[in-house]
Amino acid sequence: MKRNLSKGDADTILSARMVPIRIYIHEDRLNSFLYELGKLRCFQFTDARGSIKDAQYVESGETLFRISSILTRLNSLLSALKVEVKERVDLPVAESLEHILDEVEKEVGHVEDEVIKLQSEIAELRRRGVGGDEIRVLEDKISRIAMEKGKELSSYLSMLRNLKAIEEAKRFMAKMMNVYIIEGWIPEERVKDLSTCVEKCEGYVEVVSGSREAPTIVKNPGFLKVFEKLVKTYGLPSSREIDPTVFFIVSFPLIFGMMFGDVGHGILLLLFGSLLHLLSRRMKYEPKGFISYILNAGSLMIICSPTTIGFGFLYGELFGSHEWFEMVTGLHKPLWFSPLKEPMLLFKYAILIGVVQISFGLILDLANKLLNRMFKEAIIGPIMWMWLYWSGVYLVLTYGWNVFRIVFNLNISGPFLILPFAVMVAIRTLFHGIDGIAESLEQFISSLSHTLSYVRILALNMIHGVFSRLFLPANPLMFIAFTFGTIFVILGFEQLLAFIHTLRLHWVEWFSKFYRGNGIEFKPFAIEF
């Protein structure tokens, strides 16, 4: 098997490396091969008809239509017999499709005729309002047919579904003489399994140069699945970019904790999250709609609760009360500071968080481009942007609020702002034309606006503090309002608000620096067995 991997198939973080494959199979072994390939569940078809010169298109319309028709009749028959298909039957697919379909259609038609005849007799007796005992006898006959033929019909159902999947797969193939040509993608670690399967069916396989975008398999450990869903909601990572899921485990709970920091609310978050997680694990059916979102939020609550409790100690907050915090913990002051008393200090740290996350986004963009050998784009893109951004950050850290005054001092702003911006505009105009000026202006403005957007950490913390104090009980009777407000307003509305803004900082301010999310999901060809 010859190997010719393209440069675009570079390894990416937490994403399986995909290999472009071409397979040659004789028509006499095609169905058997596709059956074995479907059992492997590791190969995604691409359209081979346009990449092979002088190849014929494969048409399977008539056979596919016949299989679909029999499947529809069989499903209706199983429904009429009230046969519940619980197990999948592993029936090898033979090459003589017409013989199989003739046999299945004959048997389905025979049972169908019997059931329709009995149902017609039952309907006639009920129309006349007579024959209660006769109706029961006829229904018993239908039940006996279900018991005698149910397993056989179920096995036909599995086989027909496999045949339908195989016929649908043929639409991606090309054909030359009596040889079928198949192209697609497979994870690198499964190439050996595929080779064994092809050799078993006396075919030939080769690794080709992949001109199409490779599909993506995202591999993350179980505890990251909740963040993987958030990333996929924005967009699936392509095979050529870093999957940011793993970094969420640090940044998301940290930012959420800074917004929602409170010891008491963090403990309730942990309890409610554990309860929702337990309910989702014990449910016998897959929840849908709004209920599914609530139950799936349990894992996120559990992950964010430690940072919420931790920042609660740092802020000196217990259900919004410094007095309760002091009484319960014995600490006479916050371990760090109180945001309500020193809001500007939290403002500074919020901006610092923004600088760190945006800078990390630019570093990831640089890594993406280097991994894909896009050296020119790495220079005119993230490197130029980092030079401009970090120069501006240096000025802010050095001069603080006086930075607005020194902007007009060319001795200071010249080398730190004007020079990097001018170089960025010049280089991008050289390579991108007039669009380079617009790109540079956009990134200059977004550097400022996106960094200031992290002030929402302060804003959400202030909202949380105000709401928490609003429900503090002044007397025992007010504990009802306190309980209601804590559960429904704080843990309901206000927690959701903090979650949305934390997610926004990741999707808008962070992802815009390095992540496109335009990947193609890997959907391997599969059959029932």
C-alpha cells in the first residue's frame, strides 16, 4: 500500500489524524466488502466520480427504490402485528440482491395478505356490532402470526436496512469496467483494519493526496463533554485547527466564578448540579427540548461550583452577606477583597483576564498557522496583531489612566502604537491589497473593544451582589422571600445571566482571534449488526 500524505493533514490537538483513501473492489465482491466495511464503522465516503478520469457513474436507483418500498411495507406490517424490534440480527449480505429481494418480498406479501384478511374480517364484525367472541379468535390468530413470524420479519428488517445503506453508498462510487472505485477518509489508527478488510475481499487500497477538507473527529475525555458541546454549538473544529475544548476547563469556571463568586451560592450550585446530574443518569429515556437543557446543565454547575465557592472566600461573600461569612467561617475579612467596596480593583483584574485570554487566542492562531505551514499568514496575521496588542497593553500597564494623555506624545506612542500599526497596514496592503487597511483598522478597534468587554465580569458581579443583598432576611418571616429569591432569582435567572455572558466572552472575544469552527463532522458508513 503506497503512502502519499498531503501537507494539509497535519496533526492537531485532540483531533484524530485523517487519511484520504482510495479502494478498488471487483463488482462480484462489492456487497460483501461494503457489509464488512460498514461493520468497521470507520470510513466516510467522498464522491469518487469526479476524481477518476473516464470513470462511469454508478446508478442504483431502481434497486434502492425497491428496497425502500419493501422496507415501508415491512415496517407497516410489524406495526400491525405489534412486534417490537428489540435486537439487531447480524445477517451477512449476499451478492445476489434480486434473489434476496424476491424471497423477502414474497414472504412479506404472504404474511401481509393474511393479516389484511384478518383485519378486514375484524373491521366488518365491528361495523355490524356483532361477534365479540369471533373478534377475539381473529385477534388471537394475528397474535399467533406475530409470535411465529415476528423474529423472521425482524431479521428481514435488519437485512433490508443494511441493503439500503449499501445501495445508498454506491452513489458515491465510480466504476471502470467491472471494478468499483471508492474514495473517502479514515482515522489513521484504523488504516490497518481497513487494509485487512480490503485484502479479505481481494481488493486493493492506497493512500492518496487529499484535496478535500478532511472530516473531524473530536477526542475529549468524558469530563470535557459539556464544554465540547459548547464548542460544537459555535462550530465544529476543522481538521486543520486546534480544538479549544480542553482550555475551557480553566477559563470558563474561572470567569464564571469571578462573576458569581459566593460561598453559599456555590454550595447550592454544587447540590443542584449533582441532583440534575443524578436525574439525567437515572432517566430511562432521552430527554428532549427544554428539559434536556436543564438536565445537561448539571455537569456545568458541578464544574463551576468550586470556583464559585473559591471566589466566595476571596470576596468574603456568603449568600451576599459579609456578616454571615464572618460568623460561619470565623474570617473577619475577605481573603482577597470585596468587589462591592473596591469595584475598581475588580475592574483591573477583569481587564487583566481579558488581556490574558485574548493574547492566548492570538498565540493559538499563530500555532494553527504554523501547524499548517502558513508561514506568511502567521507573520502578517497573529504576529503583527500581537506586536500591536502587546505594545498597547504595555502602555496601559505602565501609564494606567494617563495612557490617553500620552497617545499624543509621539516619543512614547510612536514606537509602541504608530510603528506596529503602520507596519501592519503596510505588510497587509502589500499582500491583501486595499483590504489590508480595513483588516488592520478592524483588528485595532477590536483589540480595544474586546478587551473592554471583559468589564462585564465586574458588571455581573455587581448585579449578583445587589440581587443577593436584596433577598437577605431582616426577620424570620423574610426567610420565605430569601428562599424563593435565592432559588429562582439567583440560581435561576442570575446564574443563567452569568453563564450567557461567560459564554459570550469565549465565543466572541476569544474565538474571533483563532477559531473558525467550519469543520465537517466525521460520519462513518455503518450498518446494523
